[in-house]
Amino acid sequence: MTSTAATRTREYLEEADRWSAHNYKPLPVVLERGEGVWVWDVEGRKYLDMLAAYSALNQGHRHPAILDAAREQMEKITLTSRAFQNDQMGPFLRELCEASGFEKALPMNTGAEAVETAIKMVRKWGYEVKGVPSNEAEIIVCHGNFSGRTTTIVSFSSEDQYKEGFGPFTPGFREVPYGDVEAFRAAVNDRTVGFLVEPIQGEGGVVVPPEGYLKTTSEICREHGVAFMADEIQTGLGRTGRLFCCDWEGVRPDVLIVGKALGGGVYPVSAAIADSEFMDVFRPGDHGSTFGGNPLGAAVGRASLKVIIEEKLSEKSAELGAWFMDELRAVDSPHVDHVRGKGLMIGVVIKESSGPARPFCEALMDRGILAKETHHQVIRFAPPLTIQRSTLQDALGEIAPVLKGEGVKLQS
């Protein structure tokens, strides 16, 4: 990088640092353009995107069909609020329900909003349908969970940093170890209305539960009249090699929560999806969103879902993910503890004796590969599902040396 180029990058970084709250620690790269699986920084340097905006870009950057749908809708009408109907929301919700196999969906914008929607819905269902005494409902969550950053959601986080300084917290949640069926069984009581679980914990470090965990816990939920709530915001819409990660075990949740890739990397779109038994507890005035179900978001959501299904991105993720994990496991590295994941949601766990994963991600960036550490010790590889095997094969030529420690500023 020339001194002029370095100056330009530094100016952007300094400007963001000056005017932004310091609530993120991004890699020091400034991106200005994206196409498919590739992005370019302000100096024109090309990188392979191996994060896909935390699975919000399953269809890749600027997918033509999604952009076309957005442009076409922007020429018509973009926002009506829920005070009026629009001609895109109904078709969007129908197509989403047909794809997922549920009766109704409630559209929102961000994943956290969809989780909040699910929590409110299941609590009210617990009072009105199950008969739990008022204000005594409990939802069971798992250690290592991540469902967003709202006050209620961080209330049930097990990560101290997410909670420090933000109390008092919302009651009504009980935490159990992730992947432990018997701990879950023991936690269920007559006040339990829901079990909120990620089929794979993304921010928790790409943690995959033992085989059969989802199926068994869903059966326990059914036995005790507890709503099984699957947070598929990261794992859903093809990321793990099935349309929804719960499909791996044949589990049909009572409440399905989706977001991220539903907006195709173009516009924030999310939804809580359930059958009428749960959804009908909402009456006019109970819950809402000015932008939820807006015609632009609905049009983008329709196109995003169509791309995933018609381009068979779930199937591509299953095939490429299995191959790519085998290739990563074959790298002879003194720093890698193990590799885990499903589909193209993969975590490479760095040994604690080698220091945190961040320096490895910085070394990958220097080689034109953008990945990001999660939960301190894990490098997450989750590229757009449109990626080709040949591209991943080329990437391995850069990834393998880094995993072996080349160019990594190891902490002593």
C-alpha cells in the first residue's frame, strides 16, 4: 500500500473513530464496493468475504434479482406503515409461510425485534392458553446464547460484558447449559412457557450441540406444553445446509425466528413465524412496528427467499461445507484445536496456548481473506452461499499458512 493509500484508509478509520460510539472493534479495512463473494476497499484492494455480514449475505453482495426487486419497488411505494395495507406484505408472508410450513408470520425489521416479538407472543400464549398465573411465565435459555442487544435480550445473556452497566434486567428467564438434555428437562416446571434456543450457537463460537439435542428437547417441550422457539436468524435460510437448521433433526419448532438473509443484504427484514394457536394472541394495538412489513422490505424479502430456493443455496451449502471442513481439518497446524460447524457455518477453534483468534484474522486480512473472530478463540468462516468450490480451493492456499502461524503476531 502506498503512503497516499495508507493515508486515505487512515483518514476513514480516524473519522469513524472520532464520530462513532466505540461499541465495535472491526478489522482495520474500509470497504466501498461489493459483488458476489468479493469486496474492495477504498484503495481498490480485493478481498474474499468469508463472513457474509454474519450470514445476512447468504445470496452474496448485490444479488441482481434482489437489487432488481428493490429498484422496481422503490419506483412505486416504499413505506405505508401498518395503518394501511400494501400489495407486497400479504404475498411475502404467504410465501414465507409456505416455505417454512407455518400458518402465520409477523414481519419486523431486525433479528432482535423478531426475538422480542417471539418472547411477547409466547408469554401471552402462556397466560391466555396454557393458564400460567399472570407475570409468572418463564422462558428457558441456554448458556452462551446470543439473540440480540435489547435490554430484555441481554437480560438473559451469560456474557457479562453484554450486561455490565445496563441493569436492572428483565426477569422471567432461566439458563441451562447448552447441549445438556437432562439439565433442560430438570429446569422445566409448571411456569415454563418457552424454550428459546439456537440450533447452532453463532456468536457463542459456532457451537454445535450433540446429535439429537434439538429433537429430544422439542419432544420434552411437547410433553410439557412448552413452546419450542428456534432462533434461526443466523442458522436459517440455507446457511447450515438445510433451509432451516432444525431440519437436520426433523424438528418443527412452535415458533421460528428468522432475519438476516431474509433481507438479502439489501434491507433489514425479519419475522416471527408460528401457527394460529400462538399468533392469534395478538390483537390490534398489542404489538407493532412502523417499518415492519413495509412494501420495500416485503419485496426484498420475497426476492431474497426466492433466490435461496431457486438457486438451491441450501444444497450448495451442505455440499461445499462438508468438503471445506474436511480441507480445514486436514491442515497440519500446531495452533488449531479443532474445526466444527454445519454447512458453510464453520468455526476454527484456536488453542488458548496460541493466544486469541484475532491475530489470525488480521493475518488473513493481509492475504485478502476477510474473516472475524468470535468468542475470543474461534475464527468464523461463513462465506456467501453462492461461492464456488474453486474459489474456496484458492482461499485455502491463503488460509492454511495462516493457520500454521505464518504472518500471525502470536501473543506470548
